[in-house]
Amino acid sequence: MTLRVGVVGFGYWGPNIVRNFANLGRDARVTWICDTQGARLERARELVEGARLTERFEDLLEADDCDAIAVITPVASHHALALATLKAGKHAFVTKPMTRTVAEAAELLDEAEKRGLTLFCDHTAVYHGAVKTAKDIIDRGELGELWYFDAVRINLGLFQRDVNVLWDLASHDLAVLDYWCGQQPVSVSAVGAAHGGQPHADVAYLTVHYASSFIAHVHANWLSPTKVRRIILGGNKKMLIFDELEVSEKIKVYDRGIEVRTDEEIYDALVQYRMGDMLAPRIDLTDALAVETRHFVRCTRGEERPLTGGAAGMRVVQILEAASQSIGLGGAPVPCATLRA
Ligand SMILES: NC(=O)c1ccc[n+]([C@@H]2O[C@H](COP(=O)([O-])OP(=O)(O)OC[C@H]3O[C@@H](n4cnc5c(N)ncnc54)[C@H](O)[C@@H]3O)[C@@H](O)[C@H]2O)c1
């Protein structure tokens, strides 16, 4: 059965979503594209044949030939648009970050569950072949006990008017953290600063604390002269580096670390270093959005369960919401309540 998809929001990211749904062959068809800025819809005409274009979101809600709606607008509007989508009996694909607050996310989850609809969060990063390869390595126990997650996502970025740099950039790393490590955070602390008269932090440092000694950190920056997209995941057996900008060797697994001996009396002698081999596993280079949109279609048919469903979207929002509060409190830790699985 062909999923008939409507897309609301046709700015920078919307066209990528439209193109990928349109490329799924018989699995999906883009039937509607909506943007309140009519001029933007002109480009849509060239991108996909046969889709109806409108400035009125209600047209998508009322349309018989629209089974699912992809919400690709700024985050402030996600909750209202996604809730209306679900209430109209349609599946919702909501780009990241899913909502502004955990309360908004919870309302979407409840609505989707009540109606038996798919609520899906567009955590695109999770669908990179490299991220999947790393997940397999983690799940096989190759890294051992996880000790830390350290992400850097910096570049001379497009300043967002409505959110700070963490909501824009760190949301990707937090989605990967959630997928790879899946631990419930205890608290979040963050500091950040805004420059050039801008209202929101453009440089920020976020730390997530857990009940175990595992710790996660994300550095996000719109003011960096060069682009870095790198995550280090340290375990007690091996360590892994994911460098998104590497052409082919995006994942490197290092057999390096420390070994602590307890039979010595002098502290310096206790810690020994292990400098073993590095391995760069082969990874699937299929475009992440192609994988993700196909997976969404299968979820709406009940054939697969969302890898990044509403609950994953809510867990990322929980950390971002706490981080914004912490920035306002000068970096004080903000506790995280345990969320439903
Ligand atoms: N998953 C990813 O990797 C990824 C990448 C980039 C952006 N995004 C997300 O996509 C969303 C949009 O980002 P963008 O950079 O495309 O923004 P943008 O400002 O370029 O585009 C947003 C578009 O939505 C339209 N719009 C806003 N409110 C609307 C409404 N109520 N009804 C209809 N149209 C409306 C605007 O007119 C605009 O054309 C953000 O939430 C962002 O975080 C996700």
C-alpha cells in the first residue's frame, strides 16, 4: 500500500524530506506540501510532480489523500501541528527537536497511543550507517562497560531565531547518545553564552550525569571557524571515534585504554596503558534520510517499530529542556525525572 504523505514546512529541511519520500517508489507518494510563505512553494513545483500546494495546513488535515503528515517547521509549532495531525487520524513524522517541553511531548505520545497511530521523531543522525555499525559494536560488548560519551558539533552555523545552539546542534548528538547508550539521566548541567546582541546562546557546553560513573558531554557552537562533527565513546575495553566528516573511515575502534593493577603499593604504578590496534569497520553509506523515511513507512504499516519514536523524541527534549534551565541558573544541575520507556 502506498503511504500518501503531506509535508508542512518547506524551508531549508522540508525539501530534503519531500525528496526522500518521493524517492520511495511505490511505498510512498507526496500528495500535499504546505508552507505559510507561498513563495517557497514555487520551488516545490519543480521538486515533485503531482503534489498539491497550499498555504493552509487545514487542507492537509481535511484531505482524504493524506495518510501521514511530516512536520518540518520551527520547533515552536511542532506540538500544535503534530497534535492536530494525530487528532485528524493521521500518522505524524515530526522533525527534531520533537517539542519545546516534555509536557508537550507527553501529550503527543498519549494522543498517538490512544489512536493507534505512529508518532515518529526525525532523529536523522540515528539512521547513518556509521551510527548503526557503532551500535552493533556496543551491543556486542566490544567496548565493555561504557565510561563516557564526548561529542563536538561546531561550525560557523546558521543562527536560529527561536532556539539556542543546543536545540539546533546538540539534539543530533543527544539522539545518538540515546540510541547508543539508552541510560536514564539523573541530571543535566549546561553553560552557554550569546554574542553579537543575539538572544540565545551560540556557544554551549552540556553535561549529562547518570547514576553510574558514565558521563556524557556535548560541545555545540555556531561560531567556530571550522566544522567538526565528532563523537568519542569510551569503554573500559575499547574506545570508538565517529567522525561524520571522514569520507569512508567514519568509525574507528581503538584497542586502547588503561589497565589498573591492584597489587602495587605506589599509585603511579597501578595504571598501565594498553596501546593496541585500530580498526575501521566497513559501513553502509546509504543516505540516512532514505533509510529513515522507508523505516517510517514500514512503521505506519505495523511492519517495524520506530527506532526513533515519540518516546525517544521526548527523552532528547527532556535533556534539552533541563539544559536550557541550567544555562539560566548559571550551570546548576537540573534533575531529570524518570520517563516512561
Ligand atoms: N533532522 C535534521 O537533520 C534536521 C536538519 C535541519 C533542520 N531540522 C529541523 O527542521 C525544522 C525546520 O528547520 P528549517 O531549517 O527548514 O527552517 P526554515 O525556517 O528554513 O523553514 C521552516 C519553514 O516552515 C514554514 N512554516 C513555519 N510555520 C508554519 C506553519 N504553521 N504552517 C506552515 N508552514 C510553516 C516557514 O514558512 C518556513 O518556510 C526545525 O525544527 C529544525 O530543527 C532537522
